[in-house]
Amino acid sequence: MTLHLYYHPFSSYCQKVMIALHERDLPYERHVVDLGDPRSKAEFAAVWPYAKFPVLNDDHAGATLPESTVIIEYLDTLSASGKRMTPIDPGHLRAVHLLDRVIDNYIQTPMQKIVGDRLRPEGKRDPFGVEEARALLDTSYRFLEERIIQTYLSGPDVTLADCAAAPALFYAQKVAPFADRYPKLGAYLERMLDRPSFARCVEEARSFREFFPSADGDGDWPESSGRAAF
């Protein structure tokens, strides 16, 4: 079995998949995509015509899979060994899927709205849209804060929900800090930063932080306590 991941290390959705690969200890070949390079983008578009990462290619099965949630669900079918990211129990699985959708739609999307607005030229920005995005983020922070009762989002073990949450909250904490107002959510992000599967993603992406469009009022980059072991 040879898995090929087409990705960029600074992408939160790519990190979502990488956490699952690391948690399941699955080997994979990395193909970094530079969408700013016409040749790299064209080569990637030959794999997936929409040229949106991440994309996983499984040579053995002849399968090409886009979309982070679809990829993570596929990884759980590859072998019986390793930790499952998608629970077998139907009720637990529904809870995990709900959290995954909340995080992708109501944390990732407004966070990317705030970041993307900063890349617009002067006169083309959308302050009202950014205000709406910040309000949606706050609702999502409160939603998660009220549901963290165990080590991870849906229980004592990492699931698809945590694969989605860790990178999304990492970037969201930068543009809309939440740790002071939502301490359980802040402590949860610290636990994920200390988990080797996510700590590896953060370290691989560190050199790209200089390209992040920061603004006054942004928080510091979240950091692990240094306890993570690789």
C-alpha cells in the first residue's frame, strides 16, 4: 500500500488529515503543492481537477480521495489496526460528525473569512462580513466550551472531531483569541498541541507563519508546553 498526500503544510484542512495519518501511524508519501506556481498547480490539477487540497491517492486501491472528512473516514477502512478516528457506535459517530461539521462550517469558514479579507486590496474589504464572522466564531467557541467534559471533544480518545478542531482552533486563536474567555477550550487546544500527531503538523508549518496576514489585536501563535514527544 502506498498512500500519496497532496497538501500544503500550512493548510488547516491538510493538517486535519495529517493528524489522522499520524494517529493511525500510517506511512505516506508527501507531495507539497504550491498553488502560486503554475507548474505545481497544473500537476496537481491532473490529480484532482478542482486543485483544492488535501487529496489522498491510494495506489493499491486505485482511489483518489478529496475532502478532509472523506479522507479520514477512508483511512479507517485500510486496516483493523490503529486507532479509529470514526467511532463504530452509531450514536457516538453522529456526535462526532456533528462536531466535525460545526468546526468546518462555523470555525474554519469564519476564520478563513477574517484571514482572506486581510488579503484584499484597500477599498475591496468587507468589514461587515468580518464582523459577522467574528460573531459566528464566538458562538462556536461557546458551543464547544459547553461540551468539553472529557480530555477530547467526544470522549477520552482522539476522533475525527479533534482532527478537525486542533488546526481550526490553532488559527482561530490567532485572529480571534478565546483562551481567556473560554478556559476549557483554551486548555483543550493546549492538550492537542502537546499531542505528537498535531505537534508534528505545527512544527512542519512553522516556517510559513511569516506569510500569515496578521493585524493589530491578533493574539500570539499558540504553542505547546514542550511535552510532546515525537
